[in-house]
Amino acid sequence: MKLSTKILSGTMLAGLSFAVVMTGALTGASAATPKDTVVMAKQIDDIISLDPAESFEFSGSEAVGNIYDRLLSYDFKDVSIIKGQVAESWAVAEDGLTYTFKIRKGMKFHSGNPVTATDAAYSLHRAIALNKSPGFILTQFGFTKDNMADRIRAPDAETLLIRVEKPVAPSFFYYCLTATVASVVDSKLVKSKEVNGDFGNEFLKTNSAASGAYVLRSWKAKESYTLDANEAYWAGKPKNKRVVVRHIGEAATQRLMLEKGDVDYARNLEKDQIIGLAANKSIVLDTGVKGSLMYLGMNQKNAALAKPEVRQALKMLVDYKSIEENILKGTRTTHQAFLPKGFLGALNDTPYSFDLAKAKELLTKAGYPDGFSITMDVRNVSPYADVAQAVQASWAKAGVKLELIPGDGKQTLTKYRARNHDIYIGDWGPDYQDPHTNAETFAINLDNSDTTKSKTLAWRNTWDIPEMSKKTLAAVEERDPAKRAATYLALQKDHQATSPFVVMFQQIEVAAHPANVKGFIIGPSFDVNLYSQITK
């Protein structure tokens, strides 16, 4: 079945609090946003938690990136340059195992407590012990709840020592410490909020204990979040007083609110809105290439999807060119490998295009000459719903009957993470700027059981790949960049041909705003879209 139009349009009314704003926008009334407040229209129904040890969604991690500081960051124009945030300096011992970080002096949390190496160690400890979705970014270095106190410690307030299990390319380890999960929390505050040994997780879902540019004022699920400026921020106070991000599901509504002055930024515009706004001289369109990839994940628990010929056929039944041109133009570009353009070793070949005859031949070989029936879980906002319907239409030409099951971001992700889907359509964004970030999740599954602690995307799709996992793990130990790049190229070619992933498009982020509003930083990753330099 196709997605109901009623379901899609229903996302406009994310909450009753928007009723007045929406009515004003639709009747021509204009309500300019406050001068000291930045208001964004954005799809944020995917947020599950704002605890940096748990947040693993695009919107939540963007918010966390503006609230918390991490040990390290990187230059947005040249991601090969590592920069410090909480850490002022860092070094690795000759044995390649022990890393030493010196904590920046004079930093304070929002509470007024000083930022120390003890806080940094505690933050990593709690992320490892909780072992939520992003926990593997740290546990892959051999850290466990039992050994973390010995391997991650603060001998004094200014020194953090970390000992990894085995030598890896140092840049790989440093990049992992730029990830959201490596955010530094106020240990005194968080410990005071612990309940039944939860490391303050329940508290931090909806509150902050940070040192970043903003303080979390409130988050209302599927409705909005509000951040207040940290006037005492160590890197300079934000240029605005407050940022309010509202969940507005439809791109057309975002555009209307922007042109009426009800919001300062529209963040999820599609082809038609971008073309329309390009002619409006009072509106500016900022763009930035992101690492986010739109893909289909095919669960290998399904007997049909477990057949290699079926996976190949479905990849050939996606009309990439038509979808990019008619649905995603200006916001995505065709890309079919798990490493985004711009990463070390990225494969830019696009071997798949719509080929009905070849796809039918493969389906017949697999025992499905007349096709089969299958379901896809779809987030009920654009562009996912639109792309899913396009896939539904093209697959139908080969007899593949695709039923679309709509849900909000949290619903579809929760089902996907439990491996209860047939096919899932969504995005994956790199957690850090090293190629292992995507290689690990797309090409490693160390334990295919339901009880494993390493729940990568390969695991979510029940893809058991012991040999590919070994090759992927070996790549992080190679210190020669050229040899490492060659390894990833070969790995991606194998992955393209055999995997249950249909990697389709790489994101071009677009943020539309009035000409008198400027300063929003579109970083290379979803968790480094920064608000602090926005002025009105």
C-alpha cells in the first residue's frame, strides 16, 4: 500500500503549542521572531535522549553538540587537523597504547563546577558502563565496565591517562574522542542525580550537565527544544541569547513560516522549496556537504532478502537518477558506497542503475519469477516517505509488492534496532571523521546473536560476516594512509556487491534564512551544526 496523504500531512501539527503559529502563517499574519532569539523549523521527531552517552540520532546529537564540549574536535575546513576542546594538548606513547591528555585550565561547567580530568574520566566510564547505542565507539578499544577504572584514570585534576587494548592508527583513536559519546559531563552534578545505579541517565535524557555554548532549557518530544546561551563559555559567549528548534514536519510548511517571518531558519527544505526560494532575494540558502548517507537496510531474517540474487535485483530496481532529479535535487547526490565522498579511501563508483530486465532475471534465478511481498518501515516525513513511494513504484514493475509501514522517527528506529523489520529506510551519519566509523557499522558483525553488545548496522540486518569483519578490523591497525585507503576501496567494492544495504544518496544540507540572519555553521557531520555564531 502507499502511504496515506493524511498520515503525511498530519506531521504539520506536531503539538498544540504550534496551533497559533501555524494559523498565523496560513492566514497571512506575520509574527517576527524575538530579536535575541533564533527560531529554527526542523524535523526533530527522531530525538530519543539528550544524554551524550545515549544520543545516537541526527537531531539529538546536533543539540548535544551545542550543549556539551568533548575532549577533542577538528577543523571543519580540513578535518585532518585535530583541535582541542576540553583537552588542551595530547600525545601517545611510543608503545602506541597509552595516551595522555592535559585538560584546559579555567573551564567551568554550567553549574559553576570546574572541569577536571576526573570529570573527563567519569564521562568515559559512564558511557562504557551504560553501553547504549553509541557505546561501541569506546568499547572497541577494549574498555569494559570491569577494566575501565584502571585503563581510564585521572592521576591529577589536569591529566587524563587512557590505555587502549592494542595499537591502532593514533588519528583513529583521536577521531573517536570527537564523537558525541565522548562529551564531558559534570560528574558532581550527574552523581547527585543517579537513581538505582543509572549513572544519571534518566536525568540527562531531558537535562544537561555540560560546559558547552548552550544550556538545555527544555525538550518536549516531537515538539521543540530550547537552549539558553552560556554567557561564561570559555571560547566566547554565543552571539544570541536563545535558540528554539521547533518540530515542523513538512518542508512546504517550513518554507511558508520562513517567508512569513515566523522562523529564522528552515532546515528540511526539498527540491520544490529550494527552487522557489532561490528567486526570493530576501532569502539566503546556505549549503554544506555532509557525510550522511540515505540507505535501505534489508533484514537477513527474511528468507527472500537472504538470497544474494534478490539483494542484487532490488539494488537494480531503484531508479536513482529519477529520485535524485525529481525528489532530492539540491539536497542529495547519488552515492553507492558506505564511505561518504571526502573520507580516506572513499569509493565513488556508482555501479547500480535501474535495470528491469536484469533484475527480473535475477529474481527468477532466486525462485521469485513473479516477485514477492515485503514491508518497509518509513519515517512519515519527507523525503523518506517520498523516496519510499518511488522505490515502491519501481519495485512493483518486477512484481515486488512493497508495503510501507509509516511511523515517527523514534518508532521506526526502535523497531529497526530490535531487528524486527523487513526493510528500513533511513540515514546514517559518521560519528567521527575516520573511515572506520562507517566501515565498522556497515561491515562488521562480530556476534550475530540477539544478546551481543556490538549492535552495528550489519548486526541490525542480521548479516553474519566473520571474514569481512576480520578485514575491517585489520584496516584500523594500518598506519600507512595509502595502504589503508586501498584496503577500504577493496572492502567497499565487496560490500557493494554482496551486502544487504542499498546505499543510495549522500546529503547536501541546506539551511534557508533571511538575509539579515547569518552565522549558522553547517559542519561536515550532523553533530557539528553550530548555533553560537548566529546573529540577527
